[in-house]
Amino acid sequence: MATGSPHEAVVLVTGGSGLVGSALNHVISTADDPRFARRQNERWVFVTSKDADLREYEQTLALFEKHRPTHVIHLAAFVGGLFNNMTHQADFLRYNTLLNDNVEKVVSCLSTCIFPDKTTYPIDETMVHNGPPHKSNYGYAHAKRMIDVANRAWNEQYGCKFTSVIPTNIFGPHDNFNLEDSHVIPGLLHKCYLAKRDNTELSVAGSGTPLRQFIFSHDLAKLFIWVLREYEEIDPIILSVGESDEISIKDVADGVVSAVGFQGEIAWDRSKADGQHKKTASNAKLMKSLPDFKFTPFNEGDCWLSKKRKCPKGNR
């Protein structure tokens, strides 16, 4: 890893207490594999919105002056689930664009929802700007696309090696479990917990037929560390399990029910939108660089829900 100092690299992680930030903190502190473990010449700083509002220039500048980072993993964003995206399009566009303007030297986090709605599968890194995104989250998607545009512009004009990653759906500890704006797995977990506690049926939005690829947050954290240290391209890279690991939302619900130990009825609310039916992503570019990387299977990733289960070591 190149640094601004021969002695120490300072890695600033924004959004440090969220799903991916917490996973990074865990992996960098516990990994056995030296590819992902903290190095002697590194200082990792995890910050949250309590440290600075990154939409405010003066607060962002003060944060950078305080920590003097040589590298940034930019995870802070205004995010939400499908229904929150649909009802706050302008806010998602404005807030995420402001975040992009004020942070420098970054590995930024994009999302598969930025890809065109009308496309061929599997999607890959060359297809980001090939058409409009799905109408359910166009504000968020366009703001995230602008990170890629900015990365290219900074590289062309100033030679900056800023890049971005595109994870598929993420799950793991320290997620947002608020029923109003959570993503699919934490939302299902919360609903399932309440249904089990109250002895009621579990109501799940949609038909259960959409297909998604899910990556365990600790696996994603390792890949972020690899990108920070070794990935030299400006073009984004998809961080995902393989195409064959795509599963239906019904399979996800069944996995959550099993992990929580819910034994009641499941009711599918087909009056609620499914969103895109599929967003199958290719991880060929990633696997070409890391052919030996082992992903945590979805049916083993729920080990963090139960103290009775022992998590697999994977790429530790």
C-alpha cells in the first residue's frame, strides 16, 4: 500500500459503525490471513456521523485535518430499503451527491441497483451507464453512478487513483433492523422475531420470486481491504458471490425462519412491490484476481444469529 508517509498509512473509514464498517473493524482486527489483517504500518480510524456530517464542507475538512488520512474507505451514505427509496427519490439524490463532493482519496461503495433496468445478464462492470436504472430507486442510483463519473474525472485531470466497488446484497451483524427502512434480510429478521414473540403469522412483502446474490459482510470486508491495498484500476469492480449462488427471496425467508426458530405460518403479501426480478451480477473480474477466495455460503452465514452455531473460518 502506497502511503503519504514512509512510516504510517492512515485509513479513514466513513460510516464506521454500520454493517460494512463494523465488519471491516472486525476483520482487520481478527483475520489470520495476512492479506486481510492489520499491518504494522497502518492506523485504521472508524468514524460515524457523530464525528462529522460529511455533507458539510467545514466539518469534513476538520475531520481530515484531525486524522490526516492517506487512504479512505467511503461507506457513509444516505441509504434505505426499497420502499424508502421509492418515496424519497430527491433526498437520496441530493444527500448522496453532497457526500461525494466532500470526500477525497476514496474507495467508494456503489450498489447493483445502479445498473440499467433493461439489460442482459449477467451484468458486469462495463454496463453501469448503459441505460436508466429501475424506477424504484433512480435517485439513489444516479447519485451512486456519479461517484464513478467523478473518479474518472479526477483521474483524467489530476491523476488520482480513486475507485469504487459494487457489492451485491450484504448481510451480517450490525445491520439496520428498522422495519421502515431496512434491507430485506434485517427486515425479515425483525418481522420474524416479532412473529415468534407474539405467536402471529409472518407477513412477507411481495411474491418471494425475485432472485438475489447475498454476500456475508465479513467476506465483503476482506474484499474491501484487498481493493484498498492491491486493486489499481479506476473502473469499478463487482464484489459478489457467483451467479450460481443466486437465491430467491423465498429461500431467504426460509433461511431466516430456520435461524430464528419460527414455526408459525408465512403469508406473502402480493400487494407489495417485488422490485427488480433479478440483478444477476458477474464476479468474473474479481475471481480473475482472487481465484482462491472462498465465500461464506448463505446457509452458513446465519451462524452469527445463533450462539449455538460455530461460524466457518472461511478466509480467516
